[in-house]
Amino acid sequence: MFEIISNIVAALLTLFIFSFLYKDNPFYRFAEYLLVGVTMGYAIPLVYTNAFIPFVYRPIFLEGNFWLIIPSILGILYTFRFSEKLSWLSRYPIVFGMGIVGMGVPMSMHSSVLVQMRYAMRPIDNINTLIIFIGTVSILLYFYFSKPHKGLYGKFTNIGIWFMMVGFGASFGYTVMARISLLIGRIQFLLGDFLGLIK
Amino acid sequence: MTFWEKIQEIDRRWIYLVVLLCIIIPLLIPFNSKTYVTEPTSNLYKKIDSFAGKEDKAMLLSFSHDASTMAELFPMEVSILRHCFERNIKVFTICFSPAAAPLMAYAINVAKEDYENLESGVDYCNFGYKPYGLFLPIVLGMGDDVSEAVDTDTDGRKIKNLEIMKGIRNYDDLNLIVDFAASSAVFSWITYARVRFGANVAAGVTAVMAADNYPYLQSGQLVGMLSGLKGAAEYEKLVDVFAAYEDEQNPDGREFSQEVIKNTWVPIMEKTISYTGDTEMQTDVELPYKFKQARIGMNAQSIAHIMIIIFIIIGNVGYFLSKKNNNEV
């Protein structure tokens, strides 16, 4: 019984959202606002159960780890964002967070710059590595703005534009594929789970 | 007004209607289409399969998405879990987003329905939802001791007391992380788990994110990648052809073979398990819908893509002819 009701609700909300394709309407806006509300309503108790109770309430009040009061206060400072006079206090936890992000900088440098560079510098022993070499160099030179893009140099940097266009085309193709996949998922639900037409 | 000018001004809602029909018709009238397996998918399959039956090797599935991208990611999650359950591979699951928690439990339940003897805490373990603020402590902590870093599973049991933890201590044993993401979450696993501890990382991503992740695949920082619904369809096929394969010589599945996968295709709409070259292997069991969902979806995807390509060609021809006519006038 629960499955039937949940399928009906899900199907109706799906159709409400799809109705936007015709034009904006109150059904679409109802479904949109409901999604925001339900997401927040679902997340708050889950975070309370999985974060506040095990990492704040239990260790401080039941186990007596009072040093955890310091990070808890730091966390509470975030709420001062809503006060005009005291909003500066919320910068302290943000600063602390930024410090933690900074910890990842050397590792990010390694994975996104150093390793990628190493693989871009491999011997040109086949057509693929040759294409990667030309693409990398021409795109890097395209973004070098201290020399005018004229003459032979300009022609070479134009090759970089072509490489980027191919990259954008691939990204766009993947985006189309992804959007169609999401539509397929909803249609599979409507025809299969809801109407039972797909076996 | 010429035909081409009319085409230029067509209401976009007609396009939506045609795309909708292109998707509905193949879903209602399904057909068998071949699925070709790409290298990133087969590499991930081989890596996971190398853990088969090993006490001291396990993998972690990280769910970093919500229901909006379920259409693409859910079939790959079910396929990988099915692979693990078929081949007796220890598997852990975790998520850092509240919205992913029910999807994770749902994927496990859907995949394990067909395996009666599976036991939580023995064959698989759901770490459950952990607040995102704990992402770094957990990811870095697992490099030293998984049971210390995660502490409890979704049922509140102490991780260190679970039977599945026998032989599993850190990333040396929990040697593969597959992140299912609709964002750049995979990058965090590469940055912290791979760079710091040398863990193997793979990705199951939405097609939108695939292009962003290819550089990491090319540089070997990702051991494999499933890209969108196509990646899910490929993995479904691999599990059918190898992990779920059964005969007298191979009662628990068979090893991956490039030759076999090249020559074998699995019709999805008949009670026929596979064709290897000209040899047809029959079975009385029809594959459940949940294990061929992505491949059925790919039928509709292919038709929709052809339609979109036709639209692009018509649109461009119309544009250039209209431009030419305007120039002549």
C-alpha cells in the first residue's frame, strides 16, 4: 500500500516538474518549493542524529570531554552571520576552515599539476602522445598574452582554439547524454514503476 | 516563408515532444542492441574482480550524489554491488551527504535481494551517513585504521567488532575506492586517499562530469571510470558475461577475458544468456529488470541521440540556406 501511495506522489510531482517544459505554472512552483522544504526537513534531523548527538552532546555531556566545548563554540560562531553587529565573529570558523583547506594544497598540486605534467611529458612514440603534445603546447601558448597572436605564432595558437573547441564539443555531447539519461530515468519510473508498462 | 525559415522558427515544445516520443517508444517496444565495453570500464571491472574471494582485500563505495542523478548512477551502483556479491568481494559503503543515505541503503537492498546468504557485517558493511565535516578526518584516518576512523556502522555497531574487518586495517587492505559522484567529489578522494596513502581510486560519474575526469584517467590516477548511463550499461554486461556466469566448469563465475567480451553479447529481451561468436547459450532464467535497466535505457538513449543529431543537421542546413537567401536578396 505504501509503495502504491509513494509511487502516485512521485509520479504526480514528476509531472508537475515536467509541466515547466510547457510553461511556468503554480504546479511546477509547488513541486520546486516542496523539494527545498523536504530536503531541509530531512537533513536537519539526520545531521542532529549523526553529528550533534555523537560528536557534541554525547562526548561533552555524557563522557566529560570538555575540551570539545572549544570547537563547539567555534561552530556556534557561524550563526552570527545573521547579526549585523556581530557577523564579524563568523569569520573565525571560516578562517579555521580555510586553514584546513590549505592543508590540501600540496596534495592538490601533486595530483592536478605535477602528475598531470609528468604524463604530458612522455616520449612522443605514437599518434596519441603527438596529439597530446601539440594540444597542450598550442593551448598553453594561446593563453600567453605577452606576445601578439600574429603570423606563424598566431596560426599555431589557432590550433589551440581548435583543440579547445573539440574539448567543449565533447563536454557538450556528454551534457546532452546526461540530460537525456535523466529524462530516461524519469520515463522509466513513470512507465515502469507507476504504470507497470515496462517488465 | 520557406520550409527552412519555418523550421528556424519552430516552437521548442515540438522538439520536446519528439524527444519524448523517441524515449517512450523504445522503452515500450524494447529491442536488443549490442553494448561495446570501453577500456576504463573493463579496467575497473578487472581491478574489482582481482579482490574476489580474498580475506585481506576490500573495496569502499562512496555515494556522493542525491536522487536527481539516480538515473545514471543507480544502475552502476547496483551492478558493482552485484559483482561484489557474486564474486565474494568484501564491500563497504559510505556517504557524506544526507540525501545520499537512503539511496545507498536502497542500492544495497536492491542488489542483495537475490543473494539469500549475505550478511551485513560479514559480507558487506554500510558505514552509513557521516557528516561532511568529518570527511577529512575519516579519509585521512582510514589511512591508519579504518575502524578507528569510522567507529560505527549505520546500525550503530562498532566497526572493529565486525567479522568483515578481519584482515582489513587501512588503505593497504581497503585498496579500492569507487566514488559515485555528480560533482567533483572524486577529486577529493584522489587528493587525500591516493596522493597521501596510495589508495586506488575509481569513479562512477554522471556523463556531465566525465570530461573533467578524463585527465586523471589518462594519468593513471583513476584506475577506471564509468561514465553515465553508458558506463552503467557496460558494467551490467561485464557482470552478466563474467561474474554472474555459471556452467559446470565455472560455478562461481569466470575470469575476465578480452577475447570473450569482444565476441559475446547479451540480448536483454530474451531468456538467452549470451552469444559467443556463433554459439548461442540458452537459459530458462530471464534477467531481472534491475540488472538490465541501464542497457534498456541505452536503447532509448541511442534513438534520442540520433534524433538530436538530425535536429542539429536540419537546424544548421536551415540556418545556412536562410543566410544564403538573405544575402541574395
